[in-house]
Amino acid sequence: MSGGPAPGLLITHADYRRHATPPRHPERPARLEAIEALLHRTPLWEALAHATPDPVSEDVLAGVHAREYITAVRDLAAAGGGYLDPDTPISQASFDVARLAAGGALAAVDATLRRDVPVAMALIRPPGHHAGPAAGRGFCIFNNAALGARHAIEEHGVGRVLILDWDVHHGNGTQEVFYREPRVVVCSFHQEHWYPGTGALDEMGEGPGEGMTINVPLPAGIGDGGYAFLWEEVALPLLRAVAPQVIVISAGFDAHHADPLGGMMMTARGFGHLGRLLREAAGDVPIVAILEGGYDLDGLAHSVAATLEGLTGITVGVSEPPVAIREAPFAVARERARAVRHAVSMYWAL
């Protein structure tokens, strides 16, 4: 990491490109190349500190994932590769790169909870929020956000973590990991009736984790205005009610209007607005952002830059070209916010 105080930290590693996927696969090394190329054109690259992580051990992975699953991924990679499911390829390097991706999440948690920086973003791949304890799927091998949250609890003594997942797809793996966990609140904003088909409003945790899972399934077509309203009506009041010691964002950008795998209408500026609202509401609570999805290269790169602008206050100076967007009527977002707040009121005063 570069010396001196910095408003935030970027975690990257050249080896993230070594996780090979087939031609035309949406989750490809070019995603990180596009992000870094744009960030180099902004003040962010020089203003933020930089770090490269170390891979985590199998013992660390076992804090979230079953040993049998970890061994299966390792052996598949060692044998030359294959598939965890039809969407999730494993190449010879993938086991090591996935451990390095998890290391990026842990490094971000360490930096923020040590108070080195208030905000850290881990620009990593493969993504993680679909990976459950015993299965990788949906491009995901190990669950980076869950591993980061577990690390905050086990190694830093954190008593309450808030995971905010704004990827267009429901973070079913993260939900599965923490469904009975009272120390982690998982709140997911995602497109309803979409892959992976989970994340209904009534999925709210069980046992000691009852009320700790909050799903905000959204009809297709919600854009900047709808997301901002839902953020102010659900996410920010939840943040105040939960009073976490660290916030982890599962930062997927496939709700962008140009993304080929989603049906939402967000813009990069909209993501930046969510980041700014979160930073203002969080006060001195550390924020960790972990890259998940986002498959339109321009939309992804601009959305990451705008989010960093919102989280750090550093003016980016570049913006994506304006485009006419027809967002779903405001009444759609208003009604969904009302339904979520009603369901959550059993557990949290929003």
C-alpha cells in the first residue's frame, strides 16, 4: 500500500486474469481490464492507496465452505479444469485465483477495520455471492463477501456486519451461509423472478438468524430514481437500525441498463448516488465493496468509478454518454418499498 493517509483503498492483482473462461463467457478477464483502464483516466487511481492481497488458506475457506467442496474444486483444477455447473467453468489456475479473490475481500476488511482507510474496494474475480457452503454456481467459486464478513467476526471481534447486495441477481449463496447467523444482516436488492430464482420477500432467516435476512425483490425496469427511493426507504433506515461495525457491499453492476444479463435501468451516476448516500449515512462505519457481477464493459467500468466517487468524495471527471432511459413508474418502487418495510417491521424499526 502506498504511504500516507488516503481516502480509500483499491485492491487488485494481475493474477485475477488467470481465471480462464470460455470465449464469449460474460465473466471474463476483460472486465477488470476495462475497470482499471478507466480508473487510470481519473484522479481515483492516484488518490487512492493500492494493495495486492495474498491467497487465503483452505482453513480460511472452511470458515464458510465445506471441506469436501473445497477439495473438489482443488482437484478439478489440478486435473486441468471442468465445470461446477453449466455456467461456472474451472480452469487449471481457478482454485488458486479464487483463493486470491477471497484474499482480496479479507484484505479490504483488514484495512478498513484497522482504520487505515474508511473505504476499500476489492476489484476481484471470480465473483462469489452465488457460492454456497457446498456448491459453486453462477460464475462463483468461493463466496468472497461471506468470507470477508466471517473474517470480520472471527479475527476482528465484530459483533454485527451488514451485507448490502445490489447485484441484479439474488445473492443466494450469501443468504444460505448466514441464514441462521444472528451477527450478520444480509440485505439484497435484486430483480425478481430472475436467476437464481431465490430471494423472495418472505425469506427472512430462521432460528437465531430469523429477521436477519432482508430481500428486496424488484420488478424489471427499476432505474436510478426507483433505486434511490428504495435506498432511502429501506437500506439507510436498516443501516441505522442495525448499527453495524462494518458494511460489506456485494457490488455487482449488472443492474446497469446496458447489461446483457439483467433487466434494470440503472446508470453509472445512479450507482454513484447510492454510494454517496451510503457513505453519508454510515458516518465512521467502515465500508468494504467487493466486486460481483457486471458484464457490459463500459457500463461496468463507469459504474465502478462512479461508486468510488460516491464512497470517497473524489471527483471522477469522466462520465458515460447520456442515453434516454424509460424507467418503471415510480409507483412500482413505492409499492415495493411499502411491502418490504411492512415485512421488516416485525424485526427492525425502519
